[in-house]
Amino acid sequence: MTPPGLIISAPASGTGKTTLTLGLARAFRDRGLKVQTFKSGPDYIDPAFHRAATGRASYNLDTWALPEGAIDALTGNAAGADLVIAEGSMGLHDGVARAGACGTGSSADLAVLTGWPVVLVMDVSGQAQTAAAMAWGLAGFRPEVRVAGVVLNRVGSARHERLVRHGMAQAGIAVLGALPKNAGIAMPERHLGLVQAEELPELEALLVEAARFVAAHVDMDAVAGAARPGRHVGQVGRITPPGQRIALARDAAFSFVYPHLLQGWRAAGAEILAFSPLADQGPDDSADVCWLPGGYPELHAGQIAAASRFQAGLRRFAETRPVHGECGGYMVLGAGLIDKAGVRHGMAGLLGLETSFAKRKMHLGYRLARLQAVVPGHRSGACLRGHEFHYSTILAQPDAALAHVTDAEGEVVAETGSCRGLVTGSFFHLIAEVP
């Protein structure tokens, strides 16, 4: 069993889930509790904010990509915590049409699997009693999902709050708090959603204010009392690391790595040797594999193009040892990257890929990839579950396809990835290999 936990969810994106999650996490920490956070679904940004709020690593729990036992085992990271707060994704019941490893990726699926009750954040601006009808529908759509109550957000006045509370009482739904409009703790946004936690010098002040604001307007005791222990019965299957000594690019341009993968690599005995391309560092020569994760290389394209030691070191490394890039890392392995201003920057040239941000187009969704070549840690023919989220456009992808890729509904995806010699790359971020 895990410590008592809750899932913070909502009717839709943009209603205040992240603000409430961070405010609750820091406010409970300020009370002396050890808080363990999780994130439903594929997301690199929110877990970094969670960690800043709690001081503990936050892990992604993805029912489409991860088997049930793996999710159970990952919740074991809550050992020693007093309270679990998991942040949902999109709306409570939003997922893909076809179930994956153990669900559709919805927060509701995660609630059923873990046994954690749901606290709904309701943006009640522009409505009153109708919010109760929405909450009632969300709570009743799947009876096995337990909704513990709601936190009202963007409340306009005392009268507005009374009307919404009256509707919730009629619907039999507990109101755990009411947050007035507060632009002071709004999260800044960028082309891929929220900015990264390390990019906000004012992050600590934001967390302090979020905790103060939430504690002042939410019944903290009622929230803690609504939490219920989750189950913890599984064991993570051994994750095969890409190598014994892994040179891992890690800086503001290469920051998207799922914590459960790093944890799995280390548990298998691998050593991670971080280096910074932005600091013009090449991969450690003692490593036996190099991994370039995703991030925001398009925001640093000129600096990466000018990093001669990094590029030369990467090319030397690739002559004798495997190199793999995901999304942003894949683009850096390519021949060139055109930034949003239309300026082309030369990349490593280990693959022929040419990408452009001058014409943005969103590519988003789960991916199922059957490998047609070896990726470090995964044999040819292996089936990988992952996720794709980027705005870049492929201008040229001339190398051999890395994988046959489909989306969650089985539709073929053109972003196949590439391979050339010991170098591989893909736009999809690996979450798990299909057993």
C-alpha cells in the first residue's frame, strides 16, 4: 500500500490543475509533511515543477504506455512519504480511443488502477449552478472513479461562490475550497506549453505564493482527509539500459528524460555521465553509448551550431559507438535546423535530417514503433511505446527508416525516425518497450 493519495483532475485543460497541485504540494510540505507527486500521462514539464515544490522526484504514470505492474511499482517511490498528490492530464476522462498497456491514458483510468480519489478543479468563471451539473456528470460517468470533492477556481465574488456552492450541495458534491481570480500565480507559457522549471528564476517565489494562496482558500484538512491509500503490488520489470556507461546530454536544450527511465537504467547498474552541449562539451570518451534527449534545441540552435568541440566530439564518438537522439536530440543529429526566423543552422550531420520551425505544425500523440534497426538497449523488431510532441516540420529525412510508427489508433505516422551506421534518432520519446 502507498501513503494516502489523491489525483487532481478537471473537466478540461487550462482550468488550474498545475496551480492547485503545486500550491497543495508546497503548502503540505510547509506543514512538515513529506509529499510525493506523480503526473498522469506523458509530460516532462510538470514533474520538474513538482520536484521544485516537494524536494522529491516526480514520476509519470501512463496507463497507455506502461503495464499495470510497472505503474504499481513506480508508485512505490512514495515509500516514506506522508501524502501522495498526482496531477492529472487534460480532462478527467480524456484518453485515446484504443486502450494500450493497461488503459487509455486518462486520469480516470489511473484513479481506478491506483484507488486514489479525485479532486476536481472547476473553473467556474462564467457559470454558477451549471458547474455542479458538470461535476455531477464527471463523477457519475464511471461509477468506479471516486470523486472526493471539488475546488472552485476563478471565483468572481462572494455571491458567485454562494451560488456555485448551492448547486454543489444540490448535487451532493463536497466543496473543498474556492479560489478567487489571481493572475499573480499564473504559469508562463511558451510554444510547447509551460516553460521549464529551471528557466524560472522567480520559481521559488511563485511556489511560496501558490502555497499561501491555496492554503488561504482551501480546506487543507478536508483535502488530506479525502486521500486514500493506493495499492502497491507490482515490481518493475528490468529496464535494459542503452549501455553500461551512458553519455547523456543534459542542459537547457536537452532536458526531456523520463525519471523512470533514468531510475531503471541506474537500477540495472548503468552509470550516467552527463555533459552539456551548450557548454561546448562532447560525450565522455569512456562511455559506450551517447544519448541526446529532447528539449528545446531550436531556442539554442546558433549556440549548438557554434559548439565546435561538442560537434567534433560527437562525430568522433559515433565512429565507433552508438549514438541515439530523441526529438530535439534527433534534430541535432541531423544536417540542419531552421529556426522560427527562417535562419538555417548546421547541426552534427550524422543523419541527413533537415527540420524547420519557420512553419510550425503541431505533432502530438502516443506512438507505437516497431524497430527496423537496433536502438541502444532495444533489438531490431522490438515494439516501443512512446509519445511525440513537437512543432517542427521535416524538410528531408533521407536515411533508412528506424521504425514503422503508428499512432494510438493504428494510423501510420510519417515520422519514422532514421538510422545511419551507429547513429539512430526518432521524434518519439521512449516510455517503455512492449513486453
